[in-house]
Amino acid sequence: MAPLTSSAAFAKYASIEENGQKYLSVDDFVNAIAPENEDYHKIQRNSYAVLFQVADRSKQGKVSAADWDAFEQLLSTPDAEYEIAFRLFDTEGTGQVNFTKFVEIYNSHKSSDSLPFDWNSKWASLYIGDKSKRHTLSYQQFSQMLAGLLGERVRQAFQYYDPSNTGYILPEQFQSIITISSSHKLSDNLLSSLHTLVNIGSSQKVSYATVRAFLNIIHQADMVDIIVSRATEKSKDGHINKEDFIAEAAKSTKFSLFTPLEVDVLFHFASLNNKTGRLDIQDFRRVFDPSWQDPLALYQKNTQIKVEAAKNAFVDPNSFLGEVFESAYNFLLGAVAGSFGATVVYPIDLVKTRMQNQRSSTPGQQTLYKNSFDCFKKVISREGFRGLYSGLGPQLVGVAPEKAIKLTVNDLLRGKFSDKNGAIPVWAELIAGGGAGACQVVFTNPLEIVKIRLQMQGEVAKTVEGAPRRSAIWIVRNLGLFGLYKGASACLLRDVPFSAIYFPAYAHLKKDYFGEGPGKKLGVGQLLVAGAIAGMPAAYFTTPFDVIKTRLQTEAKLGHTSYHGLRHAAVTIFKEEGFKAFFKGGPARILRSSPQFGCTLAAYEFLHNIFPLPGHEKTEAGHAIPTSTPRSQENSPFRYLRSRNALKVILDIDQNFGKPGILTDDKAKLIPGLK
């Protein structure tokens, strides 16, 4: 869904109306710039309320349409992040930040567990003058002060924990400093591993030099990523060591050389999950990419979202429809790919149908086909190559609705039976698969009866002189609505157990045998094998019902018994032809399933690469699975991304800016517009 325009967003969220004019409240403002479906595990969503103070130019506690438009334009400026931070403290709109007012606002957002900071320090005096010579800060001066503020906060915190000036602090103290000052911009993986920094030296404490090296690496994280990307691309195996990194850094930069200690710090954290000494780019991004999250946690989170959407599908259908949008995309590509797969194996399906419809020989009569291969040869010799594709049209028409209804119902039922972590018992998997198979009969039965009659026409034309050839439209009109569902009971008995066997078998083969999970995506070959193996028992064990369905849906030839229903057909087949007749075409069903899945999957992968869905992982043909990859930033609204980055700059001042519960009534009196 495309992001709302500025005016549309204001109109959607503005809840205050005065004198015929609309206004945004604080909550409205947050809803407008911070959609609920974004990732807020780093910066809480309600922290965005602090930006309301910038948008509310009149300081009346409400944002007009003009204010909102001005804020949107501000977000579009190249330096919006620093400009927003500056305006937050330029409360009078004079283009200057008053030091006294700055400290008042700073204190109003500061909590008791904040890091100690002395605004009368020598560092602060260099920017704002000492106590007797305080001066205001222009935008450029204020921005430059903010750029160095984090380093000074860490330095003062280090001295706080090192009152004796030994130059060392405990690793737990270092972890506390970085967590409090920088958790909003560092990955969870890195934050949980900070105490291990002590291991790069022989001391049991962390030196100030090591702390500075760490801050420098964080400050140059983007440059590190560029260097690592170039170095790993040049490596034969995609892995690099310290020497490779240093060599590429020298080639890629002119003055940004990294010190030996900085390289040690970099490789220490990057190698936490890889002790070989040769690291790939993911090893670095796991710890230095702020958006990185544990794949298992993301996998479970996205699974839970799908489960909750399925559970609430009838209460909140929009939620469920939103979650299956990705599935709908996969259905579309899957339908096209499925049409290709069905076309490739269609001759096998035609041979299967004719073999199933062939009655066993009786005294004085000889069967038309000796076996499947003989059937294949005779179709070509008597009807030509085109005869192998009789009835293909209805088959292709049925691919899309069949796949859509089957996979949607399976996803819905699995969600209903799953727990909050997405786990589902085997019995529930069987019910979900069976339910999906039952629902698809609504689409498949009418199309299959037309397909089967078209498939048999060529044979009838060669054995019965003067037999007319009918079109699919004629067959539909002749059968009527009730006739199109002839054999539906047998179709139901075939499709329900087929899906009940196939879906659980396919899921467990991928997970239990091939090891698919949040940390491992299966290759095309593995998906092909899993699908083929899962389809074999599903296809073969349901053959008896497919035989009965075929007999019921085919016009009986002269001299052959006409079947009056499911029970009558089953009894008659067994009586006249024996038990083996129920498995006619069984091998053909198996031979059709494997290549059809392979061709469908190959076509799906090809189509997915040509027509990718931005921000979504590829999934196997037509099977929607939760992805362990976070939402792409390209899909996020522009106003949210710039607002989030502005908050990162503001949170460098103190981690509690905008944090709920910090801005008490007494503190709010210090801020214009919040009195």
C-alpha cells in the first residue's frame, strides 16, 4: 500500500475540530508519523510524541494543517535530523538555542537512572562558554556539539566509574555505559556481548583506550560495512581475516585508517559466532547493523503475527487479508507457474484418465490399451500430438482458484490451531490440510469433469463412428449446475486425504529432514525433493477415489455399466474388475506429481526473480511461510524513517527523551505549549 500523502494523512488522523478547522492531538500525531506495523523494539513508538513539540509551532498543544505541512517539508530537507533536534530546543523560534532553556528541557526528560553529565565541564564550556560567558548556539554550532556529545557522555561516565583515575573500569560498567547511552542505535546482539570486550586484552578490566576504539568503530560503522563488502567480494570464498580488512581499508580510504586496537575490537565482536578467524559479511552485520535481530526471534514474531491474524480473521477480516497479501502474490505467481507445470505433465494426466476409465476385458472383448506406455503411443498415432493435450483449457482455468483456496484455507486453519509460537500438533495439521482439500472441490470438480470428458473425446471418436466432438462450453451447458458436480463426493474423498497427507508431510520433510528454519533456507533441489516425496503417498493412496471419480464423471460407453453413485461405482468396480482396478493410473499419478512440482517450482523461482515483491523473502511455489527477515526500510513511510532518525540524534542527548512517564506535570511546565 502506497504511503498517504501529507494532506491525506492529516485528514485521516486529525481528531480535534475547532471552529471548522481540524487539528492533530499528540496521539493523532504519533499515529500519523509512526504506523503501528513498523519495528519499535529499539525506539518505543510513543517516544515519537517528543517530535510533536517541533510540529506544534504555536505551542498550543495541537497541530494545524499548516503546521503539519511545514513539519512534512522539514522532514524532506537533507539535514532534517539535526534541524528537528535544533528546533526542539529553540523554543522561541529565534534561530538560537539558549543554554539555560536547553538545560531545563534536558532535565525535564532526564530520569534518575540516566548517566551523570556535567554541563559545566570543560568540554561543554568549549561550545557554550564558561559560567560567566555563556552564549547562545546557532544551528551549525548546536549540530556540531550534538555530533560530539555521545563521546563526551561516555568519557564522563567512564570517569564516574573510575574515580581513582586508573584508566580502567569493570566490563559490566562498560556494558552499562553503552547500553544506557547507545542502545537505540546498536544491535541487540552487540549490546548483549559488550562485556566480552575485556577478552581482547590480558587485563580483567576495560581500558579507556579500548572504549575509545569501540566508539570509533561504531562511529564509522557505515565505512566498515563498505570495506567489508568490497573485501568479501574480492575473496574467493567470501570470507576475510584481519589482514584482508586492513588491506582493503588502505585501498578504499585516504585518511580513515583504522588503528590496530580498532581492528581488534571490530573482529572480536564479528567473530563471536565464528571462531575460524575468517568471517563473511553477515558475521559483521550481525553485530554492527542496528536493524539486525535474532532470526529465531523474528521468525517466531512473524509467525505469531500470522497466527493472530488467522485467529481474528472473522472478527477483523482486514487484518487477515493484510497478512495474506503476500500469499496472494505468491498465489498469482504460483498460478502462472502451476499452469506451466500442469502443461508439461498434462500428457501423463491424460494417459492416467484413460487408463482409469478403461474397463477390464471381458470374454470376447479386448482392452484398448495394454499399459500406460501403449496408451501414450496410441494417442499420438491416432489423434496426433495435440491429442495429448485434449482438455488442457479447463485444467489451466482451474489452477489459480484451486491453489488460492487450498493454500488460504490451509494457512487459516493452521493459524486457528497453532499456539502463540506457531507450533501446531499433527492432528491439527491433518485437519488443516484436509479442510483445505475439501474447500478446493468447489472449484476443481466442475473443471475436472469438463477436462475428463474432453480427454476421452479423442478415444470415443476413434472407437465410435460418427461420434461428435464437443466443446467445453457445450459440455458445461449440457451438464448444467448439478451435472458439473457429478462425482463431487468421490472428488471430496480424494482431495481431503490428499491434502491431509501432503501438507503435513511436506512441512515435516522440510523442517525435520532438511532442517529448514529461521537460520536455514532450503535450496530449489531440496524443495523439489520434499515436494516430490510428500506427493508420492498422497497421490498413490488416494488413487481409488480418483478412479471412482473418473468413472462417475465419464460418459459410459455402449455396453458398459452406468454408475449411479459413489457406493454403486465402488461395488461394481470391485465386483467386475477386482481390487486392482482401484489403483489403475496410480503410477501415472506419482509420475505426474514429481515433475509437475519440479517444473512449477522452477517456473515460480524464475517468475519471482523477474517480478519480486519488494521487502519480502522468496517462498517456495505457492506455499506461504513466515519470513525471518525484517520489513524492508524501502517499504516504510518516508515520514517515519526521517522521524526515527531524528529521534536517534535526540536520544544521543539522553536515552529518556520522549520516554513515557518521564515528562511529569512539573517538568512539563518548563516546556512552552505543555503548561
